[in-house]
Amino acid sequence: MPTHAEKRTMPYSADQMYALIADVPSYPEFLPWCSAARIRARTPQPDGSEVLDADLVISFKVFREKFGSRVTLFPQERRIDVAYLDGPFRYLNNHWKFDPREDGGCDVDFFVDFEFRSIVLQKLIGVVFNEAMQRIVRAFETRADALYGSG
């Protein structure tokens, strides 16, 4: 039920931003509430894409939940699709798209839609959802600044 869509213009290339988001194992280093990340399987596809089955552990206050997702990387299209495998959600859909700009930067298109199975978790996230999404987006921007430097 919570849905968040956002477009941002970044001063970094589409390839740089794609690489940052595709680096799932690094998420615990900079992403709020992400305490662990593990790749279960990595499967190259004949079309040049790659499928990662990944586990993330999210810790928020007294809650600690692990969930699995299937992350499909499309490097030629600079697109990342995330589908839910298992864990505390009823469903989870997440998409990233990175479009190059003539000035060398890129437009980042981000979308997430999910619902928890637990009414308690759903109500808890409902209260802080917008703030949480803003913190996550800022964390990715800060990570891009740290990796690629804006000046």
C-alpha cells in the first residue's frame, strides 16, 4: 500500500548511478536500517542481464526482519527491477531507471510499492513512510557524492 515514486537529476553518469544501486552487498555500509545484505545466487542471463537473489536484513526500533528479493540487472538499459521472494511482505515491487543527460549527469527514476503482512508493521511504517523514503533517497545521494565526488 505505501507507494513512493521519485525522479532526481544527479550530476553523476547513468553508469555510475546504476553501479551504485546494483551493488547490493554494500547497502549495509550506507543505507538506513539495512543491517545486512547477502547474495544467495547470481545468474547471468543470455540477454546480458543478470539475476541476483538477495537477502536484506532491515532493523527498525524493536523490529528486525529479513526478506528475500530477486534483483534483475539490465546494464545495457541501465534499469534495475526488484521482485519479492520471501519475508514479511505481502508484496514488494521496486524499479530503478537511469537515463543519461547531455551534461554528463543522469535522471534517476525510482519507484517502490509494498505492503507488510503484519498490520502492526504496516501501521508503523505508515506513520514514518515519507520520512523513511526521503532518508533512503538521501542515503543513496550521499553515497554517490562519497564515491564519485561532486566537485
